Amino acid sequence: MLNIIKADLYRIFRGKTIYITLVILLALLVLQVLYGADGLIFGVMVYTEDASIIDADGALNEIISSNNQIMTGNHVPFSFAAVTDNLIYFMLPFIAIIAAADFSNGAVKNLISSGISRNKYFFAKFILLALFCVILMVIYVILPIILGTVINGFDGEFNIEFIKDVAKIYLPQFFLVFAFVCIGLFISFTFKSVAALNTIYIMFSLLPTIVLAILVEFNDKFFELMNYIPVFAIKSFAIPGSIATSDFVKMMITGCVYIVVCTVGGILLFRKAEIK
Amino acid sequence: MNQNVLQTRNITKRYGKIAAVDNVSMAIQKGDIYGLIGRNGAGKTTLMRMITALTFPNDGELELFGQTSEKGLNQSRRRMGSVVETPALYPNLTAKQNLEYYRILRGIPNKKAVYDALEAVNLTDTSNKKFKHFSLGMKQRLGLALALISNPDFIILDEPTNGLDPMGIVEMREMIKTLKNERGITFMVSSHILSELSLIATRYGIIHDGKLIKELTEAELYEQCQRCLSITVDDTTKATTVLETVLNTKKYKVINNNEIRLYDYFDNTSEVTFQLNANGVRVSAIGEIGDNLEDYFVSLIEEVNLSA
């Protein structure tokens, strides 16, 4: 399995995709630091402690008004947390080159026919995606702090409390981003095509939120379903203490379910699949 | 003693009600170049896909280097290289990078293995060219290089000359022969053109509608396809004496008590008949037999179709 990971890393770093994706991410982060993240916040709805709903006129305004402040190193990670769901789109090229491309260009045939077990192959891809998810998350958190500090100063103390506060927001967000990436892994191994991955992954990230937003217009009870949509849950974690513990648990369990179902389902399907 | 590299026992693959491969039992021995011949859709690729684990049989057993369990088969496949259907590599990587990727993947410590594989298929000059810019012939050769990188004992090639120009076909053929002779690699090569396979294969399996209808050695095929005069006589001993002393030929074979096959005098059957009769041998029948390779293949298929 280690050989598969090493070989894939060799391949990935010799392609353009990783560099293009990272350059776009960096450009976005620089722009956000320079001009604030408010322009990038879209349709955020946040739960309060008592699970009542504050819409875009409530907690969101708090973020937006805070984003109008100068982006100092201390301020940046809390402001950027509202748009962490963007990472699921930045992970898409990585899912495509790590998992789906092997099926699209047929290279998977060479691997399986040379005696590599399907389980090892699947889990090598799983580990690689987790690795890139961590790398992207680290870049997403660390780089803006550095940029903000260099441009506008830190404005506060860089201490253990600051790190704890950042971790409280980003660890659950990372978990949910990875849960979403697992959906991408499942799509790759089920549909075996980059085109199918792109289409289904993007639809899966947008459609449920859009459908629920429409349903909520008819009945507020549909808000309950938001807990089960990773994209929305990622946004919900943006403000520490803004969500009830029970909702937090629901969201984390939902993330777990996505990871387990997609991994187990993916490997079971792949073990029996014909490779074209 | 012959050692089986591959053996299948009643292996079957069905798609719905149609059997793409139907109860195929075959064996490939060490050192063979096994030519698998069949029309398009006969089941050649499906059989190869089962051997390479790209698809699974519904019935039957597969044995590779003496291993039959799933784990054992996977281990045995590490001793195998294959190009099934078209060679599939990463289009944006160069030939060298593609091979380096597979070298790392297979845990081959020797970095020279990449160069050696490229050299074996004469691609060292274009090693820095991206795979997507390769011609079909070059892709086929790089596919073979990929199969060679782990120094395998057994290579499976699915229609390796498909789409190649005449020069490319000759080159591919020579490469297979060289690898067999110099490295002792066993090959399984499929094609729908018997005449092409006849130039390299040492054993043949003819597959039709998923069934292996005939297996034969190089000598048997040669015999089947060689033109000769079949002479039915009353005394084969006396007849062979006449052939050797009067007609000055030793190109004959005694088939049974009444039949001799003469691989000479095709254009002068009357002389043969006359001399045999003149020397006291009664000739009850004489006629030319033997097909060319394509005719033989077609007649076999027709025979099967008629009996079905």
C-alpha cells in the first residue's frame, strides 16, 4: 500500500493539477486577506445555542461586520471559517487525479492485473485523499494567519487560547470536509469516470442546500434536515458556541455515517466491479 | 518436465444468458508462446481479463504458477505482465515518468529497470515524450515495456499488433521472439489473424463463441496446413521403397497401413501414380490435401458451426 501511495505522490507532483489548484487557492486566500471574506460568504444560516435560527440578518451580519474590520493575523481564521466549505471544491481536482483518473484513462487495469489487491488499492486512495485534505486544511488555516500578520499585523496574542479557539472551529470543519471527500471517493469508484465525479459531486454539494432552502420557505421544520448536509454543517461551525450541543453531535454523527457508508460501500462495490 | 504457468479448468464467464467464455480448459507451459486465435467477439479478451483479475469467472478454476487461492493468484500475478485491450498509461506523463511510476508502485529497487525496459522496446530516444503524443505503435511498445519492467516470467498481450503498420508488426513480432529466447519469458498472445500468430507462436488455442474448439502445437498446425499428396496404397512398405529409389524423395510420411503423405511432386501426380503402379504398388486414391492457415481456421469454424 505504501508503494501505491509513493507512486501516486510521484505522479501527482509531476502533473499540473496540484500546482494550478494550489495557485488558485493561494490567490483566493490573498484576495480574502486583502479585501475580506464577506464577498465570498453566501447564504450562511447559523444555529444559536437554543437551536433557534438566526438568518442572514443575524449572525451572518456579525461575520460580515467583522469582515469589514482590518484582516489581522488574529482575526483572519475566525473570519475565513465561514467559507471553509469552499475547500470541498478545492478537493475535487485532487479526488479526480487521485481516484477517478485511473478509471478514466484505464491505468487501474495495470495495477490490478499486476497483483495489487483491490482493498489495498482502495485504502491507498483513501489515505492519499485524507493526506491532501490535511495539507489543504493546513494551508487554509496557517497561510492566511501569516499573510494577515505580514500585511496588517497580528493584533493580539498568539497563545494556546488562540490555537484552541482556531482548533475548535477547524477540527470539526476538517472532519466534515473529509466526509464530503469520501463521497467523492465513493462516486469515483462507483461511476469510474472523471466526468461523472465532477457532475455528481458538484450536484451533491449544491442541490440539497438549494432544495432545502426552497422547502424552508414552506415550513421552518425543514431546517432540522440541515444538520445532515455537510456543506451547511461546515458553515454552521464557523461561529464557536453558535450551535447547540445536540446539533453538534448530530452533525458529527452524520459526518461519521458519510465516511463509513462511503468507504464500506465503495470498497464492497469495487471488489466486485469489472474494470474496463 | 513441462511446468504449467497457467491452467484453466472449465472456466466460464456469463453476461446475462450469454456465455462469453464457456467451459474453457487450457494450459500454457513454461517457455510457450501461446497464440489464442478467434474472431472478434470470440471470447479472447474476456478470457485474458479473467486471468488478469479485471473480471471474475462465474464458474471454473484458474491456476497461475501453481496457485489457485485468491491470495495466491494475486501473488502470482506479480510475476506477470500484461497489456489487455489498449495500453493504458497516464497521458500527461512522459514514457520515462510512466515507467518510473510503475517501478515505484511495484517496489522495484533498481532504478535502471526503467531504462532497461525502454531499451528492450527501442523507446530510449522518445523516453521524454508524453504518452498522449505517442503513435499507436509506440503506445503498444510502451505497453510492452510496462509489462517488462518487473522482469516477469509470463506476459499476456491482447492483440498487440492491432492498428500497427507492417513495419510495426514485424518489430513487435521480433521483440516477442527475442524476449522469449533471451529471457525465457512465456507469452500468451491473442489475435484474430492466424497467419500473423503462426510466425511466433509455439502452441495454439482456437476459441469460437466462447469455447476452446482446438488446441494444437506448432508442429501439428504445420502438418495440418502443409500441402501434400495423400496416397492410398495396398502396400506402404513397397510404396516407400519406390518413392526413395525411383522418385528420389524422402519427403513423405507414413500415416497408417494404407496412407502415405508425400510432400513433393505436387505438380506431377501422374508420374507418382505411374511409377508406383509400374513397380507393383496398387494406388487406389491420390489427391492433394492441406490448407493454408486462413483456410484451416475458416474450415474449423465452419465445422463447429455446422455441428452446432
